[in-house]
Amino acid sequence: MAALGCGGGAERLTVNGLPVPGGFAIAYVHSVYQAPAAEMFTVEGRRFTMRAVVSSSDSVLDYYALDGTRSRASGGLWVLRLAAPATYDGLSLLTTSIGRRTLIAGGRCLPLYPASGAAEARVAVRLTPGVRGRSCPAPYDRLAAAGAALTTSRSS
């Protein structure tokens, strides 16, 4: 849900109502390693591309067995830049209160998970008149900062 523009009635480019300044992340607590992690996406029009996985644990990066370049980012986070980025028009995600999937964009967070049980969440880029979300709590605040750095310094 997104829009470009400014002023009173202009719509803004958003992902599920969060402002998109070039990219966003889907953050979660990894169920096996109990470590915060995030999948980093860049936005091109209404499509988005997964470019990297970031975590406080390098074991999370090993878990996915994806080809790419691994490095250490500021704040001690591990970054895996994907050798073959994947592009989407939308994503359907299974969310739970255990993994706490949270959308991060524009320095704001939007929880995608239910209070209990499981739910399906759809992630899409759209034009919307307003933005939503709130400040990112720990541990997502570190992931939000890493995501902003990655989307501004990414190579296509």
C-alpha cells in the first residue's frame, strides 16, 4: 500500500501502509536460533526485490543456505547479500506470535502477527493517502537501522 507525492491529498508509496523510502524489511525472531533477523527488500515501482538477510546470528544466515556474500555490518549484525535476488509483486506470509513477523519501513514498524495462534498476512506495495505504524521496539530498532543503510548503499 503506497503512494508518491506530497501535500494535503497526495498519496504516498507505502508497503502495507508504511512509507517506502526505497526499501523495507520483514523482521522476525528466528524460531530455531531465537535471534532477530530480517529479510531486506528494495522497491521498484509496485514490485519489490529481496536483496539480503540480516541477523545478529551468523547461524541464521547458514540456516537458509542461500548463495551470496557475507559480511559484518555496523552494530555487529551479520549481512548476507543474495547472489540471486528474488522479485515479487506480493507475498503471503504465515505469521505467529512466536516469530513476531514485523514489517519495517521508513523507520516505522507494523506488527503482522496475531496476539495468539497463526494468521496469514499479505505484503504489497500500493498508493495510499496516509501512513501507519509506530516506532520500532527492540530488537527491531537495530534491524531498521541496518535496513536503511543497506537500501541506500545497495548495488543493483
